Amino acid sequence: MKEVYTIQDLRNWSEESIRLGVIGAPVAHSLSPQIQNAALQASGIAMQYARFEIAPDELASALELMHEREFLGANLTAPHKIAALSLMEDLDSNAKRIGAINTIKFCHRAPVTGSTARNATATGFNTDGAGFARAIREAFAVDLRDLRVLVLGAGGAARAISFECARAHCERLVIANRTFAKARALANALREFFIGPKVLGPVPRLHAIPLEENALRFQIGHTDLVVNATSLGLRVGDATPVPARLIEPHLFIYDIVYAKDRETRLLRAAREVGARAADGLLMLLRQSALSFEIWFEREAPLPEMRAALGVN
Ligand code: ATR
């Protein structure tokens, strides 16, 4: 099995055992094969899971090819989670609400005699939000309901996380994004969750801000949990999504980014000031287990998946 496959490989496909994969750009860092192959093996399923480096303009063809090659499903990572939505023939209600997907299940039904309708379908799901909530509980032993949350980012992952926080009736939710209009649109989509009986303090319960130091500085004193849901940190040398000097010891810091063999700059900065922090491995574990359960309609072997990631 190759480390990373391309659209060209999918066109000339000969790897019959590979029936699942993660699609992204970049994707070489992804630990999904490690965790899903451990799950497949532990469950006695004779399939393999691989990485696919697919550019945005190749996504539609890649999904069609996977379908033709009788793939069972796929995971999506940056930058495809939102774009893939419109390529699905069917959407789970949660994914539809979030407006992003991270899991696809292909369906290969036998053709109905005489029917001209398309039989095969691709259904989109989103396991990021539920995976995130479980990861926060495990990492910090707290519930989202009790937290004032600052989400950095407004892309696919940030949408799932923000919806999860809103649905859990978190105390407060602030969304900060480089492209401010996207943060504002996401906050607007969540407004109905915040018209409730919770006591309003001096700051709004739902707010969108630009990802800028002054705006962030003001929010930090009214925040318990900071979540990095931008892609900053994926590449060595990336800046921290929030300036290190703003990180305070009272914060929980959750970085959805994880990196093999290194700490992201955000986590290092958190550790240096004594803030409690965790990386994206727990979310990957939980979200991967939920994807496995969608594909196979059976319980995921969590202990083996944990061991494959080195998460205790
Ligand atoms: P994913 O599916 O992982 O969420 P995405 O939808 O491409 O990926 O979203 C990436 C997020 O990271 C966005 O919030 C993006 O900000 P913009 O909406 O302004 O593009 C953010 N991001 C990516 N690179 C960034 C950078 N260099 N600085 C700040 N934010 C960045």
C-alpha cells in the first residue's frame, strides 16, 4: 500500500482491498489510516483504508471514481468538508444542518429490473461535532454546557464544533475567523439556540469577531475554552491562531490539529503558561469510531483504535 494515492491512481485502480480512505490536501499527515486499519483488523474485516491527496477541482471526479471502484465510504478533511456537501445524493439531517460533512457512505444496491433511476447513492454524515464533545469531556472532564467557548475558524470543522456547542447550550459562544463574514454567517445560523432563559452577563452570549489580536484579547477574560478549528498548525512553522501572549492559565485549550511527533505551537504556548491543553487526537479517535459505526453498523473497537494512536 502506498503512503498517499492520487486521482491518477484512482483512474488506474488495482488495489482491490482498499475500500475506504481519507480525502484531503494536504493529507500525508493524516493518522486516519493508522486508526481505521487497526479497527478493521480488530473486527476481522478484510478491507484497507488509505490516504488520497485530492485537490478541490478533483473532488467530484475522485468521489465518482471511488463509487465506481465500489468503495464503502470515505472521510473528508480540509479543504473539502463544505464543498463535498453539494456532491452528495443524500444527507443525514445533522450534516445538512451543520452544512459540512466529514464522512461518506456509498451505497451499491443491485439494479432494479426495468428501472432507469440511479441506484447507487452517496450519503453525507458529520461525526466531527459528536467526536469533539466526547473529546472535551475526556480531555478536561467538563461538559460543553458549562463553558464559555471561543471557536477559532469558521470552516467545515468549526461549523460542526460550533453547532455542537450551541446544541449543548453552552454558556457563551464566540466565533473568530480571518474572513469575518464567514464568522458572522455562522453566528447568524446559530442564533435560535441562544434565545433562551440563560442569564445574560455584560457580554453577548453569541458573537462573531475577526481573528485579530485586539478583538481576541477582549474575549479571553470571558472565555473558558479556546478551540483551534483553523488549519493553522498543520504545517511546521505555522503561526499560532491566537497570539501566544493572550493565552492565560485559566483557559482550556483544545487544538483540533494534531501532528505526528511534535507539539503544535498553540499547545506549547498553552503548556508554557500552565493552561490545560489537548491536541486533536482524542477528537480523531472519537470521530473515527463514529464513522466506523456508520459504515459497518456495528460497534467500533475503541481499545484497539486507542492503542493504534497511542492514546490512553
Ligand atoms: P476544515 O474543513 O478543516 O474546517 P476549511 O473549511 O478549509 O477546513 O477551513 C479552514 C479554516 O482555517 C477557515 O476558518 C480559515 O479561515 P478563512 O475562512 O478566512 O479562510 C482558517 N485558516 C486557514 N488558513 C488560515 C490562516 N493562514 N490564518 C487564519 N486562518 C486560517
